[in-house]
Amino acid sequence: MISFTEETRQKAFSTQRKPETVESQGLPHVRFHVEEAHLIPAGERPKKFLEAFAAILKHTNYRFMLDQYSRVSAKCARCSANCQIYETTHAPEDVPCFRSEMLLSIYRRHFTVGGAVKGRLTGDVGLTEEKIDELADSVYNCTACRRCTLECPMGIDHGLITHLARWILAEIGIAPRALVVSTREQLVGATGNTSAIPLPALQDTIEFLEEEIADYKGVEIKVPMDVEGAEYMFIAPVSDWMMEAETLMGCICALHAGGVSWTVGTQYYDAINYGLFYSDHHLEQVLHKVEAEVKRLGVKKILIGECGHASRSAKFFYNVFAEQLNIPVINILEVTHDLLKQGKLKFDTEIIKEKVTYHDPCNIARPGWVIEQPREIIKAFIKNYEEMTPSGRDNLCCGGGGGTVSIDELRPYRTLITGRRKAEQIEKTGAEIVIAPCANCKKQVRELLEDNEVPVELVGLHDLIYKAIILSDDGIAWHDPMGDDDWTPPDA
């Protein structure tokens, strides 16, 4: 049973703003990584911040959004009713509109005529070093789950404002080290991916997965690699190849059973896009790498594995930045659901006996994109399913959204504050297994369950599909996954 005592509360709050020491920068009190080449003399950060802000306003369409939001009330605090962080801390600084107002007030003061005039008349000096520190700390304590947007009566997207604030900060070298290091390896590193996994390691892993499937399912399946002209280019979070074998084997088996034309590219194979969390510039650069592989292989569609942010970054931004437009981006759950509806997937409904619940990743559920599909898949072969409340578009964030899951020094804050309500929600279902079809959610929920001592197993949806799916070599002779010669598959 979760017990959020005063001791655990103090532990969480004492570590949530723990400084990340970067010795070369000489600023041990700053939690964020600052590139040595971008070191800014004391007192110069406000100037550099405003210059970066001005450049972004000039070269993007963010100004229209800020003009609109800065003219409406952003202080009613109704959003607090939907913020699971505020509902845990009850701290005024955790109210979403309070956070948004930090950036909106800077915009009004420095980028509107009325703000400039008022500043001169009142002697308001405007942006200061202290305000930059306060903004940086606040926007990275937010999980950017955007649940608050469902409650705002004025339609303000507080998650988008948080995203913009992070980008401006990144332009002056202020960003969490975990995001900076991973993105650097992806964009300019030798391996070209966030987990620094070289191609030979990927190939070895794929060979291992093929052998495991053959041993467990009795069917030889070869993962197609560099197949030109395939319908789908399958691209998963690269960390899955090392850490989520069952998820990938479930995807492979489902695609095989459905006779899908697909391939894995060997020149780029990482769906992770941390640019979504802190820099539109890096978001675009990563998507150009995906586009280059799409063009090289001549595939028709992009198929993203079990990952919320990777799916959203490609779905909503690939065709914004790409030169070759109109390439559909599809989540693996959508394809698996379509195959199920077409009668191409068969399951042993007796394999999964445990009570199961499902966690909606914010990035695919909040926009109403992938909600019912996974539930229909689950109910096709799992008898004991318990829905969380709330769920779907109104789901609770795992607590590691917005890239915070990658910042390990924030773990006590993530598991005891931002993810506390999710831990309570999972425990309340009485489930033995919780499904989280997202790489970031998997890491966060595992740590969440461990730190809150909730005895529930965490898996991906395709982990369970791998256990229950019935495969055949020739489409006629069904293999018995339980090794019983007298066994016959259930009716389709």
C-alpha cells in the first residue's frame, strides 16, 4: 500500500531541484548542462535569452500563439484541477497557468509595444538572471503531459508554452544534460543513435531475436533488413533492441502473421526524438535522418514501434519538415489492430490468466489518436481486464513525460511527486500486469512501481501478444506454443 509520509515528501522535495554539477562550467548551483563554448558572462543571460526569443519569433509562427495567449486571462487556475503534480504538491508554482505566465510576461514586457511603454513608465527592468533560473527550473519540473489543456476555458495549450520556453533556454545552452548528451550522439556521434548502439550490435540482436522466436514459437522468421520498396519502414526506439526483446518479438510475430511488407533500415534505426522535449531545431534534424532512410529504401509508410513520443514527433512533425511530403506515419498498435480486424491474427485465449490493466501514453492518447485500438486487441485474447479511471484522452501521465524520465537525478521527484497518482491508480485496479506501450513510460512505470512498492509487472502490449499469438510456417499447420500435440487452436 502506498504511504506518502512526510518523510517521503521531504525526500522528494529535497532532491527535485538537486544541482547537476558540471565542473567545467563553474556554476555548480545550476542543475542544467551548459556547453562550455556557450558560457555566458554573469549578467549577460537575459540579453542572450531575449535575442534567442526574438530569433524564434522571427523565423517561426510562435508569435501568433503568444499574441493570442498574452491577451487572454491565463490566471484562473482551473487547469490545476487536471494537473497531477499540483494535486500532489499543492504548490502554487506547480499550477500550469502560473508556469505559462512566466513566459507570457516576458513576451508582453519585451515584445509588445504596450509592455515596453509600461516598463519604462514603471521602471520595470524586465527579464533578470533570477527569472531565467526560475523559468528553467519550472519548465523541467513539468511533464508536458498537456492534461491541463483539457480544462482551460480559454483553450491555452500550456504544454506548448512549456515546449517553447525549453527551446529558448536550449538556444542559450540551458538544458538537462541527459537530453543534450543523447541528442548529440544521435546527430553527430559515431553510432548515430541515442543509445550509442552500433550496427553490428543491432544485427546481433536481431539474429538473437530470430533464434528466440524459433525456439519458443517453432516458426522460422527472418527480420527483413534494407528491403527496398517495402510498404513499411519499421523504426523502434533504439533502446528497445537492447532492453525490450519481448516487445520487439511480439511486433515481429504480428507483422509476420499478417503478411505485412516491412523492413528495418540499417543506416538509421532510432525512432527516439528528444528534440520534441527541448528544441525544435533538433526535432527537425532528427526527422531529416528518418527522411533520408525513407528515401534510400523507397518505402511507402513509416511504422513506429511502441513509443509515445517517437510516434507523436513523427506523426505530427515529419510532414512539417520533410522535403518529400505525404508519407503516412503509423503506430504499431494501429497496424496490429487492423490485422486483428482482418482476421489475420489468432491467439490462444488461455495463455494470459493474470488480471491486466492498460496505461495510455500521453503522446498518443491525449490527441485522441490511439485509444480504442489497444483495448480491442487486449480484449481479443485477455479475459481478465480492468480499466483505469480516468483513462483515454483524460489519462494520468506516468510522471516521466516531457523527457523528465531521462533525467535520472530527478527520479525521487518523478516517482514520489509527478508519478504518485499514477502509482495509486495502478494499485487501485488490483491488476497483476500493467501494459504501457511506450519506451519512456516503461522506464518510468518500472521505477514508479519499485519506489512505491506496488507489486505489479510492467510489460508492453506486444510482450503479451508474443506469448499468446498462434503462428504457422505455411499458414495451415498451426504450432502449439505449449508443446501439446493434441492441442488445437481456438476458433478465429
